[in-house]
Amino acid sequence: VTPMEPETPVDHVWNDELDLEPTFIDDVWLEGLTRFPAALTFPISRPDGGWRQEDWPSTAQEIELQVTGFAGYGASSVVFDVTGPKGEKLVIKTARREWSFRSYIRELPPSLSRDKCQEPDRLHRKLERLIGDPMLDQIVGTYSDLYRSIVYNLHDWPAFDQIKWDSQEATQVMSFGVRAPGTISKLGRLASYPGIRPETVAWAKQTVDLLEGIKIDPVFRPEILLENPLYIWGGAILEKYFPDDTTNVSSRVRSRLTAQPDELETFVAQALALARLLNQFQSPGAESFREFCEATCDGL
Amino acid sequence: VVKFYGNKLTANVCIAVCSSTNAVSISSARMMNAFRSHVRQQSRLLALARRGAKEQFCLNSESRQFIRNRLAVLQPPTLHSPAVAHFFRISWVCESLRLHVEQTFAARFRMKQWDAFISHASEDKDVVVDLAEALRGAGLKIWLDQQELRLGDSLREKIDEGLADSRFGIVVLSPSFLAKQWPKRELNGLMAVEESGRKVILPVWHKIDRETLLAYSPILADRLASDTGRGIPSVAADIIQVIIDPRSGSPAVESPSLARRFIEFLNSAPETDAIRKFLSAQAAIGERAVDGTLSHCAAQLGQTILDLCFLRIEGTTGTHKWLIVQLDSPSQHPFPNRSEAAASIRQKVADLEALRRWVSTNIQTARETIDQFNPSFLGFVVAGRRSMLAPGDVDVLRRYNEELFGITLRTYDWLVEAAVSLS
């Protein structure tokens, strides 16, 4: 994709809104997250902030910690009280965005817990309930970042109808991306965010109208993206669930896809377009998402 | 002329002022006996006045009228001779009596601060802390600090110290308690302690039986007591029953705390509309529970009526976190068939899920009703009481909550605990 004109100056108020959009945090569930054995690989600080790296392996290794309580959360972090291997009282500071999906579905990813014997059936059941849930666009960090990048680029570029794409496929993929529910709802929130300049609000509303008017390949049908099992389970893969179980997950999702023959082509097309978009915007996890989609759609 | 002095003890004395100056000698003991019954008669009025003053900063018209009516029918103490009656009317005698009554009965008749203190051996601290928590959970004011008994303490002094500010004294009788080797006189006298003719000591047996106790004090052994062997909740229930008896004169009855009033309100099986009004008027309860500020009450968003909507502004970013509390009946068992939540609860959960979806796709419309609203809210559905839940139900509740997204089912005890912490 090639921008037609140099980037316009960034509208900081507008940009801040996208940055500060509230991440979902369920502190009620977090408060109940006590005494789970965590396996962590990053430097640890004492509660007073003093570093004691000399006590820990210099290379990244798993350190067994016992979470004893939820200490609180801030703009960018979620903090837990923990007990170290020698019974030390410590705190761990984790990225807030990582807790959005897991606190929404109330499930720890296997990467965080030493309890590998989690209940996959329960997790699959919860993911089934996520079908059609518009929160998915916000709680999966990678999806949220993707839509944020699309909106950001739409703002920096000239009017959408002046953009030229480098291939027919890119045109289709980007048309799907800008019409995805996540992009539209981000623009909707931008248009109603307090303190935003009137011209930015007008831009957001105008862009929504413009996007709704563009032609899109009927196979994509972005309005049913949230019904797409590949999108739902792909979100879980991006959030580091099922690290060692992708074959089973693929087979499970495949059976869901084949149960909906009318939407099958659309679901597959959406997933491949999404994989392309994630790759285009260099999203972390893009490769694992692509592999999951390819493994699931293989032979369909 | 009758004067009522609000919450002071002087309210107990009706001062009859008369112009007569005839002086007749009278035994002060006889005079005081007459006044003692008079003072008792009016102690209820004193409590009413206190309650009125506490809740509304002045007596409302209903309370004032009630007090006027009661005062109208109250007769001055009946004295034996016309001369004495005449003497009673003399103002200076009345005034001196007022002072005398104030000094003599002030400590005894003034409103106690605590419903009960718990006197216990320091070795029994664990069980006593649990008992105190159970009693506080019922909205009672329990004094625990400095009531640990150690070797060398005087039992009677400790009891008197506790009773100075508490209506009842709960004494935990255990092997550790008896090992303090209290003088037999103090042990036997313990149960005889009373105040204005009312028993004040509530014995609790802990890891002790009647035969063991008999060896120390037959009087103690014969007194009805609650036994921790039946479980702390059972002991607490026995004690609560005594303390909240309308005739007990305890602060929980005469001047109930917010928590106590909330519990009594819930016990009256109110409609959810009434609960919403109560919690709206007493916003601090919900605010303490959710750690937010009450923002909207009965607001409509989409098809959903939000019973109570709280706002928490995150300090570091200034972003808005919304917390919605939906009320179901306190008499509704959350899991009537032991596996599935009650239909009304499932409906409220479904309403909140639908609301989240509606707000996600209609954010501008939502923000026209509630400024800066967003779909990342946390929802709470409140139903039933913890006492309804069998041990297995607690697991069912935990599993049910584990399956919800951003919504938590709570019993009303969650709000009661918030009210207790405020009290």
C-alpha cells in the first residue's frame, strides 16, 4: 500500500484518545487470583523497588512464584504480590494489556500458569460464547492494535477514495480491513470521546459514512466477522492460549466451519485477509495466526 | 413545666417547678427510690431522642409528638405523705435531685458505645476473632481489644471495664480461661453481674464441658451457655438473638448502626425498588462495595434499566470505569435447583450482556444518556443471602462466576459487609 502524500502532522489529542482507550480489566476476577503458581521469566523487584537480580538467573529462565494477592493496576501495569522460591515477599508487574482478554474470559493462559492441566473444554466453551461478542475487537490486544493502526493510517492519509493500492488483492484486503467492525467501532468511539476537537469528530463521522459507501468484494461480508470461528479462536491463539494443542484446536474449529457451509467461503476469506493485514502491519503473533488459519483451512 | 434535654440524662427528670417554699425534711434514700423507677420509665424516651438526633440531627415531628404524649401520661413519683409531695414540688429540691441523679446514674443510663465486649483468654484468640467477625457481620458493635485476660488480671475489673462501654459481656469459658486460676468468688460472682436488673454476661463454652466447669464453679456450670462445638455461626446466632431483642437496650436496638439498619431492612424481604431507594439514599454502602461513586440510579440504556451505576475514575489515566449493580430479591435463593442460577438472575445477567453489546455498537447514543460511558463496565448481580447457600452451593456460585464475562453474581452479604466496614 502506497500513501499518496506525505504524512500530515499527528493530531495529538486524537492520538491520545486511541492510546488511552480503556482496556478491559476485571479487577474482581484479579482479586480472586490468589495462590496460583506462576511461571515467569523477567526481572523481579522487591516491594521497595530494590533490584536483586544477582539472586536470579541471568538468562531468561522460569522462576516459580506463588501469587498471593492482587496489588492493583494502573495505566499500563497490573501488579501482584508474590512469594519467591525462598519465601521472599515480592511484587510482579505485568503489562496491563495482557490482562484484557484473560480477565474478560476469566482464564489464565498456560504460559503464565504452572498448572498445565487446565480444562480445555471449559476454554472452548467460553470461546463459543464469545461468538458475536463485539468486545473481542478490544480485548485481543493484537486485533485492537490492528484497528488502531488502520484508523491512524486513515487519518494520516488523504481521503480514502484517493488512495491507490498496489494490487487488486491489496485493495480487497484493505477494503475489508477498513470495513471491519473493529475499525468502525473505533471511529465511533473517537467521534463521541469528550474533549476531542470538533474537526476530529467531524472527520471520524465523515470517514464512517465514506467507508460504508465503498464497494467491497461480497465474499468478505465484514458484518459477520465476529461470527467467524477462525477470528474467535485465532484471537485466543494470539493471546497465547493452546500453545501445544493447535492440532486439536484446528480440528475443532474446522468442524465448526464445515457445520456452516453457507458462510464457509466467507470465513476462510476473512481469515486469510486478516492474516495478510496482521502481516502488513507487522503485528506480533501474525505468523502463529497465519499458521493456525492455514492448518485449519487446509483441505476445506 | 417539663423540660426535655435531648440526649442528656437530664431528660430523665421532669422538673416540676413550684412557688412553694415549705421545707420538709425527707430521707434522700426514699426520694431516690422513687426517682429510680421514674428514670427507668423514661429511658426509652431518651433512646428515641438519641436515635432521632442521630439520624436527622433533630427530632422529627412524629418523634416529638410521641414524646409529648408519653410525658403527658407520666405521673410524678408517688410519695407517701402530702408533706413529702409538697416538698417534691419545691424547685430547689428538684434541681438538687437533678444533679444527684446525673451524678449517680449518668454512667449507668447513658447509651453504651458497644453492643458487647468479648472477654477471653489470650490463648483463645483465634476462635474469638472468628466470633467477633461473625457478630460484626450482623452489624453489631463488638469490642475486642484489651479484653484479653492474662495471668494476674482481675477478672471483675476486666468485666467492669468492659461493661463501662458495652451493653453485654461475652465471656469465653475454656480450659485456658480456667487455667488463669481466678478466685472462686470472682468466678461464681461472674454470672451475678447485672445492670438495672438485667443480665449482662453471656457465657460461651469453648472446648469445655459441664463436668469440667462444675469443678470450678457450679453457678457457671448451671448457666445456659452457647458452645463453640456447634460451630461459630451457631454461637453467633445465639448471641445476636439476645443482643437484638427489642427489650435488650443495646445500641443495636436503641441506636442501630447503618449496617444493622440495612440488615433489618433486608430481613423485611423488601422489593428491589425499595432496595434501590435505600441504597441510593445510603450511597456509601454501594460505593464502598464497588470502590466507585454513585453516578446514576434507575437510568435506562438501550433496553436495560441500570439499578445503580457507579463511576471509578482511574487515577493515572483519568479514564472512566463503570460499575453497574443490578438488584434481585434478597429472599431469592441464587441456585434453587442446586445447579442452575435462578431464572431472574440469568435474566439480569443476560440483560447486562445485551447492554454490553448494545453499547459497543451504539456508543454515541449511550453517551448521550451517560457521559463517557463505555462497554468495558463491570457488572454485578446481587441476589439472596449467604446463609441460604449450602456448602456445595458456594462451589456452584464460584463456578458460575468463573463462566461469566465481566459480570459477577454476589449475595447481599457483599453489601452488608460494606455497610459493616462503614459502621
